Amino acid sequence: MELGKPIIQREITTSQYLKFIIPSAIGFLLFLTPIPQGDQITIGVGMLADYFQQILSAYLVPFMIIVFFASAVISLWTKISKPDTILKNDFLKGLFDANIFWLVMRWLGLIFALLTFFQLGPEFIWASATGGTVLNALVPVLTTWFLFAGFLLPFILDFGLMEFAGTLVRRIMKPLFTLPGRSSIDCLASWLGSGTVGVLVTTNQYDEGYYNKREASVIATNFSIASIAFSLVVINFINLGHMFVQFYTTVIVAGIVAAIICPRIPPLSRKENTYYEPVGKRIDEAVPEGISLFKWGVNQAINKANEAKGISDFVLSGTKNVIDIWFGLVPVVMALGTIAMVVAEYTPIFNVLSYPFVPVLKLLSIPEVNAAAPAILVGFADMFLPAVVGSSIESELTRFVIACVSMTQLIYMSEVGALILRSNIPLSFTDLVFVFLERTIITLPIIVFMAHVFFF
């Protein structure tokens, strides 16, 4: 289905304005407004998720193991029996009619979760640094974040906020990053909340026909940045909390440069400018002649808000989002996350792969290069691992570089990488490896230069 001719609202009623303004304001407050929380910064959705996680901390892991069990068993039953109850329902079919690869991932997620919960089988699977981290630290966070983010996401997607913001910043986003203006909302949602929320927004917009294949691929791998809150955790863990301003300034500068370059080189530049086939193109941010940017943004927003249905559809849409994530996504994160952590902790793979970086780091005058090189690459497994590996390094400059690089690489298989692979966005595992390496190679010299300036 292709986009039709845009509707120009001649007379906008007060009720139409309010249908755009009120839900969009709620969405802005929930997802895009920074809220101080102790010594950190979060967003409304994050506060709800944290509160829910605290009061139900004892029940979240057992609950999600039950979800993993249902996901794996029902998916296998669907594959074998092909029941009409599931196959004739579009939502249930999409949820449980998984291909062989994702079926295996769901079963691995269940097996890893059970072994970890009961501490059975090989210790390398359920150890605190591998399956224990994924099940007890990552899964509860994703469960609560996605509960509220998935349920409340329509506030920023369905009532015109994306259309309004997209129109206003298109002239910046298009020439700079080759992206539609609405991608700025993805970036803000990641920056203030969580990279996983950014991927969730991107996936939704791609599935709905608002991003083409290339745009969705670029946004998911270059704009799903780690939040300010997590940045504070990393810099404090690596004992450089007093340099947070210099640290985050470096991350922003290096991240912007990478986001400018990566879309213009393979593999991202080779992605097609076509839209998700089942829906086609549903976006047009071009401003007609004779209409101001602001007025056209309001017009587009109100057109979108007019398409929104009643409260029952809102609740149904949010509920489907949460169920799809809990049953289809979190088990995959458990599987891929555990595998990635095991590889990082118990095999020499990242040490071996890091050998080519040793002479590069020496050339860049980085102290303790043999310890620093593995920390540069281990972030592919999990975003927090570089800080763990680098925390024992004596040189503050080296720890600073490791922390900054880990924040700009973005492709973490224990979380964001698993979400991307599970989505319809046309990115393969090989693509993610290349983008990860490209971002590392692009950002490393920038980060090192700024580090030498700050530590001069």
C-alpha cells in the first residue's frame, strides 16, 4: 500500500488540536522529558519501570520463566500441529509461528533460564558473569521497561508527535544523516531512556511503513544510543565519575561523526530504499510550497491524530506490543545474551580478535595496550563488559578511552543486537559485526585525540 496524496486541513477544530496536543504532551513527558532521580537522570517510563521492578523484584524472574516456557511450548506446538486457532489469527500467527532458528532460540532461552534459576548443569552457563547476569539483571529490567514502554508507546507514535517533530527537523536530519526528521524522536528516546526503547520505536516505525529498509537499518545501529543514566553508571564504575562532562562530550562528538559516516558506507549504504512489503510507504515529510514549516508540521500531526481510534484500540495495541516483546523477544535476549557472555568470559575469542588493535593503540600512544585491546572489542557481547575489563587498568587515560568507545559502539548482542535480529529490519548478524567494527574504527581516533587533550 503506497502513500496517497497528503491531506491539507483547511479548518482545524479545537477538538482536533486537543487530540494531537494532549496525547503528544503525555508522550513527550513519558518518553522525552529528563527527570532527575537521585544522582541520575531518567524518564517517566523509566521511573514507572524502576518502581514496578522494586515492588515485584522477587516475582519477575519466575514470571518470565513461565513466559519463556509458554513461548517455547506453544511455538513448537504451532510448528508441529499447525492449529487453525493460531494460524488464522494474524497476531497469534506472528507471535508463535516462528521459523526454525527463532524456535531454537526460544527453547535455548528457556533452557538457559531454567539452568540458571536452579543452578543446574555446566557452571559456565549459570555463573553470575554469564547466565546469572542475563537472567537476574537484564531480564527484569527489560520486562519492566518493555511493559511500560510497549504499552505507552502509542502516545508518541499514534497522535502526531513523530509527524510534527519530523517536519521541523527534516532539513537537519536529511542532509546530515540521510534520514527522515522523525528519527530524531528515536534518538531522544534512547538518549534519555534506553537504547532498547529506541530500537522498539524504530522497529514499530519500520513495520508501519514510516522508515524504509535503509533508514531503519541506519537508525537501529546508529541512533539507539545508551542512556545518560547508563553512561553515569559506566563512568562511575570505571572510577572516572569526576570527568563525566568530558566523557559525555567525547561520546556525543564521536557518536555524531559515526552517525554521519556509517550510513554512507557499506553495509548500510547498500540497503534498499524500499519499504516493508506488507504495508508499503506511509510517510511524506516534504513541505508543499506556500505553507510554513510549522503549519505543515501541525497539519501532518493532526492528520495522524485523526487516524487514532478509541481507548479500547489504544489498550489493545499496547497490550499486543507487550505480549509480542515478552513472548517473542525476551527469550531470544536470554539465549543470545547468555551465549555472548559465555564467549566473552570463557573463551579467548575476543583476546585473539583484539590482536590487530594492539599496534593501533600503540600508535595512538595508549598506555597498557595489551589489557586495553580486548576491552575495545568485548563490548560486542555486552555493553557493560568493557567497563568490567577496563576497571583494573591503572591508566586513567586508557580507562577513559575504553569507557567512551564502549558507549559509541552501540551493537551489544546481549541486548540491542538481539532486538535487531528478532525484528523485521533487514540486518543480518554479519551486518551487525561490520557496523560494530566500523563504529569502533571511526570513533577510536576521535576519542583518543580528545582523551589526550583532556589528560594533557
